[in-house]
Amino acid sequence: MNKLLNQDVANQIKEVLKMMENDITVIFFGTNKACEMCEPTAQLLNEVKVLNPKITLLERTLEDDAVEASKYGVTYAPTFVILDQNKNFKRFRFNGIPAGHEINSLISSLIDSSTTKPFFDQKVMDRIAKIDKNVNIKVFVTLGCPHCPGAVTNAFRLAMTNSNIEAEAYEAQTFYELSEKYNVSSVPKIIINDKYEFLGNQPIETFLNEIDKL
């Protein structure tokens, strides 16, 4: 089987992953049904896993591991979630293959899930801490979009910072029906609680301003 990551890219990722602090567990969910992107997604995650011993990868299917999938809110395949060193779910899901520019979303999520340090300055952290309602953030991306990983990382970091927030990234072409449902015509498209939406790799304050409307 041909590798998805050439040696130069693998070496670059290995170097960046040295920033990881603690062990993490990546759980990949595939399906027993037809799934064009499941095999390459599993392959990509396996190729990244071997680049740092702090990464453990578990492979599951929606059908055989339905209870576990439900525990992490996984309903689509391919999807991956991450647990921290204490096996705590980090409250974000990436749906689709994190290839192309989205390899940056994968790398950031691995590093971020391994740290206990704050992601934002104290003013932003204080603002996030005040969020006391359930917030769902959907980010639609494409693999050719250079601005999408920034939006994904912001959404995922919000979920990791406040337990009332969950974040989901969707590769728009893989999940075409969802993209149609949410009228995704350009990316990144960010949707808050299926109610408010905005476009582009916006600063974290834009996310918080939309959440404040809820």
C-alpha cells in the first residue's frame, strides 16, 4: 500500500509533534457499510500515529462499537475523536479525512489535546469561562482550503476550554448532504447552534460574539 505521507512531509510532522506534552488516545470510527473515505482516513491516522509514541490509535466501527460511538456523539464515518492523558473526551469530532490543508487541523488537535496550558490570553479565557449554555459549533471545510484549519482549531480549542461547548468539523465534499442542508457554498463556514453563522478564519472574538447572541 502506498503511503499517503511522503518522507519529507512525515519528517516535518514528526518534528512539529515534538511539541506534544502528554499521552493522548485517538479513536477512529469507520463503518461496515460502503465508505469511500474510511480506509484512507484510517491509513492517514496510522501514518501519523507512528511519528510520536505519545499517540495511541484505536480503530472502531459505528456498528460494532455503537455504545462507544454514542458516548462520544459520533454518528458519521469516518470520524475521529481524541481523549487526553486521563482518558477525558476533548469534546470535538473531526468528520472526514484530515488530508490536504486539513492535516494542519489534525496536527493542532493532537498537540492541543496533549497540553494543559490555556490556548488564549486571560481576557479571552475569562470570557469563555462565563459561557453557561450548551453550545454546538459546526465548521465546514474542504481539503483545498488554506484558511479552514484556523477555524477548526479555534472551534476545537473552545470545546476543550469550556465543557458546555462541543465542536464538529465536517469535510464538506464527503458529507455533501449535510453541506446542502446548511447551504455551504464557501468555506470555512461556521454555524453556532444551527442558528447563527459566519464565514472565514475569523478571530476567536467573532466566535464568542456569535455565542453571546444565544
